Amino acid sequence: MENATKGLMIATIIIIVLLAIAIGIYIAIAIFLNKFHKLVYGKGSALCWIPVANSYILGKLTINNIYGWVLVICTLLNASISINNNGQNTTVGNLPESKSSPISTIFGIVQLISLIYAIVKYNKIKNEEN
């Protein structure tokens, strides 16, 4: 019983640490997008802090409005929800399960590349100002 309690404590600590890291990354991205928006448009945007809207801001700042809307649509297509009904888990998503995983992976890579491109573009604009 003592080993189970230690295992549960370790799992809880790991989950808390991972959650703190995820929240930290989310906040850092939102702050970056807000600064980038302020640099380009002269004012910040509250959309940087809203989960799906920040995908739009990322696309808008890196390429254009259309790319921003494509990122939003992809975000919504990748959305899924898990429902627990009498001990039976059911996952409902917008895409079939066979296509959801590869599309989600590709979309994650696209968003990461977009974020890297946004950082490069931000630094380029910032250096041109100086």
C-alpha cells in the first residue's frame, strides 16, 4: 500500500510539473504574440490570450489573414472531446479517428514552424527599427 501511495504522489508531482510547464509555454507564446502584434499594428491584442484566436493572430502576423483563418479551421477540425458515460470512455471528434492522429501531428508541426517563422520575422522587424 505504501508503494502505491508513493507512486500516486510521484505521478501527481509529474502532472503538476507538466501542467506548470504547459501553462508557462502558453503564457510565453501569448506575451510574444501580443508584443509582435504591438510592433506590427501599434497596439496589443486580447486575442493573443484566447486559445483558438491566438492561432488566427499567429497566422495573421506571419503570413496573412487567410492563413490565420486556415489555422483556426485546422484547430477546430482537430478538436475532440472525451465523454465518460457509466465508466465507458467515448471520444468524439470532428475528424475520423484514423485521420485525426496524422493530421494533428502535421498541424502541430505547421504551428511550430509558423511560431519559429514569427520569431524570426519579429526579430527582423525589431532590428530594422533600430
